[in-house]
Amino acid sequence: MKDTSHHDERIANMKFFSVYPHYVTKIEKKGRSKAELHQVIEWLTGYDENKLNELIENKVTFKTFFENATMNPNVHLIKGVICGYRVEEITNTLTQQTRYLDKLVDELAKGRKMEKILRV
């Protein structure tokens, strides 16, 4: 895999609150709900709605967002391509975690069943 250190740094410094509305727009355009998005985020990170809102209000970076997360033990089951990268091959942990979230949001927007998204 090519060197993505500049890309990794950019992701680390991006603010979660600035990307979150794009997630909401993407899934709502496809008929999915904010509650389903929150369910997916909670499955991935352990953050309930109150904690998620707190992180958004505090305008945390993706680095802080994922540093404090309790990642789901089944996260390794998330596979596939997102933004041109195969998520299971990304070597930078933070970038991989961010792409896991992107992948789950994509699956939600594409109408995938919640049981499959949550790898149940």
C-alpha cells in the first residue's frame, strides 16, 4: 500500500462534527433514519446518543473521537472498499477506524439490512 501519511494526518485532524451532518444527509436521502445511524455508530464505538451529542458539541477531532471509543470486537468483520482503499488492508489504525465508520454509513445508505451491517 502506498504512503498515506499526509492523508492519515488530515483524517486525524478533521472534526467529527463537520462530517456528521454529511452522514445524516447521506442516509436520510436513502430513506434511513438518524436513529439507525446512531445505532451503527454505537455498535462501532460504544457511544450512546448522549455521548455522541457531547462529542459533537465539543467539536472533537476524529483522533479524539476514536481514542476514547470502545471499538466493537467484531470490527474485523468489516471488509470491502471505501474511498478507493480496502478497509482490511489499511495500516494506520485511526484511518482504518474512520474508514470502518464510512463503510458502515455506506452500507446503511445502500439499504443493507441492519443485522448484516452490525455483523450479527
